Amino acid sequence: WDDDKKETLDAAYATTEIEKTEKTDMIFEKATEYVREEVYNNIQHRKPLESTKEAQRKIVETVKEKLYEDKDLGEVFHVNEDIFSAWLSDMTEEAHRVAQDKFIPIPTVKIIDSGSEEYAFSDFNLDMSEFKHVPIENEILIQNLEDLHDRERIKGNAIDFEGYNPKKVLLDELRSKPEIDYQKCSALIQKLILQVCNHYEQGYGANGLQNIVMMHKKDIANNLYKQMMDHFYCSNTSLKEEVVGTRKYNLQQTYSFKEKVDLFSNFTKNIQAVLFTGIKKGVFDSAKFHSAEGELSFARMLERDADVVNWLRPHPKEFDITYNRGRNYEPDFVVETEDKIYLVEVKGEDKLTLPDVLAKKERAVQYCKVVCDWAKENGYKPWQYLFIPSTKIKGNSTFLKLAEEFKEL
């Protein structure tokens, strides 16, 4: 028995004064599990967290039916039904109280002005494997030139490259592309053009660079544009919204899994096939994670941290907000302390500058700002957004230290 199970069992025997046997141990253990399941099912289907006497009575009857149906335990339960029934009523009431204590109110927002979308690019470096062009003979180059300005450089059997500026040529090509606003992303464009020009010049010299760009400028510009669009996202800082209330309960997720293990135990399957159980500070007692180094390590830290009151792995529909051209926002964690609630993203180092991640970050900061203003006026805890690199979560990390270092609002 772990400590919690033993404590529950000891309390059950102290309350009922029933004789302790292996089968009564199993009845108390299974009944406790059934009660918790039924209480959470009741909350998810009836919505309000407040419990009624009728709701509690129905839960007790459902649990009793399950115990009666158990071939090994039904007879023992039947003999002691009155004693167990009174204990079940107390357990049901306690389970509702625990559910209320663990509830994290999630503010619901309504858009009152959709604002206007602006396009942005996350910073990145070029993948040079896409740029494999080599210089060609002048005779072949002359035969393939289509641009009239380039053809004016033909002098007999040669090309006069005097004054030919590959960087400006590529810039002109890029500026003709949709979504490319030079005024907004000039620094990134200049950086990428410099990278590709240095790449060719280091391999083939200044003349080779000019030769390659004159022959392949459209292809090079298309490759540049494609990689830029891989780092493209929509921004909407002019969006206006207001809080219209909070959810009355937290949505419980339904998981598929191949292995079920305690949160602090080792596991043998791929982490995405594992359901982690035995969670004490979570709104729910089980959860799945996408990464061991990041999300799982963070959850284990939350369980150990004395400053953490509750935490939640949000259901995909817990936050009814969108970002980046209509995508549904699904944060990694919600964490509650005594004086604040945190919206938390835990990301690997290789994902920190991905456009979707940056768009999500911007939207989360917007949400937290709106919620903070509302919370101050309505007596709720303020919200703060955290963007934590997974490698910063160490064995000796504490939540508040991470919150101070990686707060975005």
C-alpha cells in the first residue's frame, strides 16, 4: 500500500469499526475508486460542482450495484451493507469536497473586436541543403538568359558582370512575392540573402556567385520564399476581447494508452502510449504527456513543489480561444498557487522559435492580460503566462523560480 491508500483504509476501518480482512480491504479500495469515478462523471455530465443529496444518493446506489456484481466481494458487502452504506455516503460527500477544492476556474472570453491580422515571420537560419546550384559556362548562360536587363550585359561571347549585385537581384525577386512586406521583415530578409550569397561565394568565389544568381535567381528566390513561409504566422495584437465568466468545472480528458504507471515510476512504452496515475495535486489523478524531459519532468516537479496548490493538463476544449488563422489554443499546463494562476507552455529547445509556437505565445499573453484586468475587478487570482524551455527544468528546480525567470507578462 502506498501512504495515501493506507491512510484511506485506516480511516475506513476507524469509521465503520468493521472486522479487517483481505476482502474488506478490497471492498474499501474498490469502493473508494468507484466513488471518485462516479463523482467526476457526475460533475462532467451535470456540469455544476455543487453536490445535492439526491446526486449523492444516486452515486452511492451506483457504487453499491457495482460491488454487488463483484463475484468475490458481493457476499461480504451484502452482509455488512448498512455499515458500508453509511461510509459510502461520507466518502461521496468527501469526494465532492475534494473536487471543489481542486477546481481551477478558467475564464471564458468573448471577442468584441476582431481587429486585423498582420503577417509575421519567426527568425531562423537557412537550410543550405536546398541551395545546390553551381556555375555554368558563359556560353550556356548566354543561351538561357531571359531577363532583358541581363541580356544587355552580353558582350560578344562573354557577360559583363561589372556592377551586377546578386543581393539586390535576390531582394527584388523576393519583394514580388505575396506576404513579403519588406518594411516589416527587412532584417530577416537581408540576413537570409546574405547567408545564401555567402554560401555560393565561399564555394565558387565572387564571379561564381554572380554567375549562379544570374542563371538561377528565380529558383533561389523561390527556395528562400519557401523557407520563409515555413516560418510564417499570423499576428493580431489589435484583437479586443472581454471575460464573460468562468467555467463551472474542469473538463476531464479521455485517454487511450497501452501502459498505466505511477507518475514517479519508470515506464517501458513510448511515453505517448503511457497513462500516468497517482497524481495528487492535479485536478485529475491521471494524465498523459508528450515528452519525458519536458512535460513529464515538469509535472513531477509540480507534484513535489510546496508552492503549487493545483495543476491541470487542459482538455483541448478547456480554453475556447483561437490563434494563428483559426487554430484552437491548447496550453500545456495550468498551475495554481496561493496567489496566482499560471498558463504554462513547456517546449523543447528545437521548438522555441517555431512560428506556431510564437503565435501561440503571443495569443496566450493577450489572454492573460485580459483575464488579469477582469480578475482584479472581480476578486479572482491574476493570471500569468510562462514560456519554459524544457532543458531548464532540473531535478532541483522549483516552480516559483521558473516562473520568475520565464514569465512573459
